[in-house]
Amino acid sequence: MQTGFNETKAIQLMKKEGLDAVVVTSPENVTYATGFLIPSQRIIPERLAIAVIPIEGKAALITSTIEENLAKKNSKIRELETYVDRVTSPMDALFSVLRRKKLDQSRIGLEKRHLAAIYYEELLKLMPRATVVDGAQVFDEMRSIKNCSEIEVLREAAGATEDAVIKGFASTRERNTEAALARNIKRYLNDVGAMVPHHLTVSAGPNTFLLHHTPGLKKLQSGEPIYIDAGAVFELGYLSDMGLTGIVGRPSSGQAQMYKKLVKVHRETISLLKPGMQVADLYKASQRLFEREGIPSGRQRLANIGHGLGLSTHERPIVNAVSGDTVEASMVICVEEDIESSRERFHVEDTVLVTKHGPQYLTRHSESGEMTSLGK
């Protein structure tokens, strides 16, 4: 597959920000720039891989000698600089590249939120005449719009993850544990081609209030809701993310009504997604819909109802009241909303593609408005 990295677009954004080059170090952005995944970036964060994208001239990739052969085989960036892990510093290699490209006294956009302070300070000492500013916004903006290849991978990932969750529910029984349900979902994720699970929250009954709860030995009791938030890693590191609320046995009339209202607000919110609207307006519209239905939004204290999805779980745009982003076609957005009672919490999350004609669901579990039943 091809990532959405576009050199022409990158140069346009660098010019807009007044940058002479962008230097990225996060696994997501290095993958995006090079078109291949370096597994050790996540396993050993100190073993940096670095992509240098100049406004003039060719891009360069910096890796440890351990990853040299992999980079030579797979990277779209052909200029390669190496360092010896734990012997020479990756900042020395970066400085060598920037000096060779006559950028050591230029305005450099650095991925400040990722690069460790010790490396940042080392780089400043090596380049005292350079102006180093945050440049993450260049890649943030590019990655918010997906190309056809990315969209197809995300579409397949969303459907596969949804299938794994539904099959996990079907193969789990009352009195099994949260952990057992989680194991079943992971087994089916493996069957549908996920590389590894990325995140999996399985919480039942009172545990539904514990966001990102680790599935434990609590047994699944009749009448209890089951809160699911699931995502996995697929081709080249692209992710899935979806959520639903299941039920052990049959829901009470109050539970069924509450979930139907939540899904109604959720799907009406999604129906508003269209190119040109302000992201902040989507959040505000969702809150108004909750008020209209007379139910309290469980997302108010979390301050967002969604996020972009791609190589990271939370990419731009972040759907909150202070977002300055505009919805654009080919964005892939996870819209998620919650509702709470005094005893339990309900959750729904769909992955949606924005098209010029409006939203297109990549997950479909919310269509029925009903809770997913355990063992069925």
C-alpha cells in the first residue's frame, strides 16, 4: 500500500510555516514518510529512526546500522545515514545530514512532542545557529486527509475488527469473565488478519465507569452492560477503533431505551458530517442533541466526541469545542459518544469516512440501535 505522504504538499505546508526542513522521529511519521514500518522504533524508543524532509533537495532517512538492510530494501527515501546503536548518537547522524544539506543554520521544524529532551538539547548544542521550532503540524495536516490506499486499509480494518468483536460476543457465555471475552475477541482479531491488538477495553457492570479498564476476573452477570472499546494494528501500522455496548442476557426496558437514545443522538451527529463544516460545530451539535433528548452526555467531562484515525488512534481532527479544523472529504473520523446512569455507562463508537456526499460508515454495528447480546 501507499501512505498519503506527498512531497509537493509537504513543501507547500513548510513554506506556509516558514520552514526550511521538517525532521520527524515518531514511528507514525517515519512510516508515513518512508512507506515502511520499523518495528524496533516502538520496542526500543531510544533506537531512533529519523526522516528529514527539506524544502529543497532530496529527503534523507537516518537509522541504526541494525535497521540498515531493512531500510535499503523497503524505504521510499533512498538517501540513508546510519549510526551505531548505543555507540554513536543519532543526533550526530542528524547533524551530519543537516550540515551536508546546508541546513545547520536554517529554520528547522522538529517533532517536539516526540523527541526526548536529552536528544533535543544535544541537537541544539550541535547547531547553535539553527532556529528550531515545532514542525509537527506539517505532518498532522497531511495525515488528516487519506488517499485511496489508506482508505481501503482503514475500511478493511474497521470491518475486520467489528467482525472480531461480534464473534467474540457470540462465543462467550454468562458467568465467563471479562478476560475470557477479551481473549475471544483477540483470537478472532488474529483470524481476520490483525498484526496485534492495539487496545481493548472490556468492562462489565460497575466497571463500565472505568475508562480503559484492563479486562479482569469479574464474571459477566445477567443484566449487566458490557462496554467495549477495541482497536488493532493492520497493514503498515494503520489502526482500527470502534466501540459498542453489549448486554448479558436481555436488557431491561430502561437499558434498551437508554441505549436507543444514545445511538439516535450518535447517528444524527454523524449525519451532520460534511465537507466545509467546522469540527467544533459538530461537537456543539452533539451536545444540543443530547439536551433535546433529555439525556446527559457522558463525554462532557472528556471534552471530545471523536478523532481522526490512521497510523495513530487520535489524529487530527480532534472533535471538541475548541478545534480550529474544518471537515474535509477523505477524512476518516471515529465518532464516539457515551451516556451514564447512576449504575452503569453505555458507549458507542463508529468509524466514518467523510465523502463529498456526506458520511459513509466503515463500521455498522450501531444501525440496529440494539445492544449486542452475549452468546448470540
